[in-house]
Amino acid sequence: MDLGLKDKGIIITGGSKGIGFSIAEACAKEGAWVSICGRTQSSLDEAAEKLKAYGGKVHTAVCDISEADAIAAYVDEAAKALGGLYGLVNNPSGFGNSDNEEGWQKGIDIDLMGVVRTTWAAAPHLKANGGGSILNISSISGLAASGNISYGAVKAAVIQLTQSHAKTMAADKIRVNCIAPGSIEFPDGVWDQVKKNMPAMYDATLAGIPYGRMGLPEEVGSVAAFLMSAPAYWTTGQTIAVDGAQSL
């Protein structure tokens, strides 16, 4: 299936590794021009080399998603480098999973306001393009009661924000959807660290996944590329769990 993403400019925040990188790669494979931001130049350089192999434009920038001015500057720079903006993937996470002031503030500043501010910055570019697609990455922790209280609460807010933005942005032909991943494992990721340092927690979580394994980043990436694409044009305001039935 041709997803219609060739030469379309797409921003992916937190796109240098893990789920973010897999989304950028899935879009680049479809011919999209991508911009990724991350915390370190070295991780961005490594990701960029892999993405350039697909032949499209690749733009990178170090950006702290908790800083409003940095977000606005990055989005404007990326839109210019890509020759316009068709899509935005909001994939930030500070992993603020402690039920204290620090955990809540980290989650609000990055997981929630990072999405809000990046969407604010991208919306004028999407409107100038005649419409486009926004995809927010939440978590199955936001679908129901969660042991990670602060993390689950801000991810639930992202799901509600997705619905509200889908409704208010429809007049501008901007679709807004959300993916709620389950437990996704990749080298140096959260579940890789849990496996090494808290094996009992890892095993207990694994036992609760009906498919009997952790998910892979590329399994999120393929769904993300479809939701960003032309064939998904009539899909907006939806949250798709990509979790091997873990949330069930």
C-alpha cells in the first residue's frame, strides 16, 4: 500500500532512539522527509545516518522539550528545512513516574506541556500546508488505573487532549490521533533497564502480556506511519493501543 508520505515533511520529537526513531524510520521508508530532535547530538547523528539511507531529507536538532522557547525555535527551523510541514509526532517522555513533586512536575513539563507547546508551534505550519496529521504517543498506563500514578495521569491527559484537538482542528483539515503503547523493549530503554536491574518486576509484567513477549519499537512505528498517512484520512480523535493485548 502506498501511504502517500513521499516528500512530506514530518517532525518526530524524541526521535533519536526507541519508539521515536522507529516512527521516523517507518515514515522515511515511505519517502517522507523527517526532522527529529533529541537530548544529545551524538544520538541524533547516529539516527540521522540510518535515516538518510532511505534517500529523503533528514533534519536534526538538540532540543529540550520542557522549554517553550526551544520548542518554538526547533519547529520553525524544522519546517523551513523540510520545505513545509505535513505532520507532527509528539513523542516526548520524561518518565516522571514517582508520586511526588518532582515526578509530577517532570511529567507535566515534558509529557503533557511538551505535547501542548509543540502542537501550538506546529499548527500554523500545518494550516499553511492545507492540513495534515498530528500523532501523540501516550501509554496504556493512561487507559486505566496505573501503578505509576503521575505517569498514568499525564498520559491520560494526552489521550483527552488528542480528542479535543481532533474536534477543534477538524475545520483546518488537521487530523489528531494517539497511540498508547504497551511495554516496549529496546536496548538501553526502560524495559531493558528493568530487565537488568529489577528482574522480578520484568517477569511479572511479561507474565501479564497474553502474547508472551514485550513489544518492539517497529511494531509501534508501522501503526504510526499508517495513522499519519493519506489512507487514514477519515480517522481522527482515536487512541490505538499497540500492546499485544496487555491492556486487556
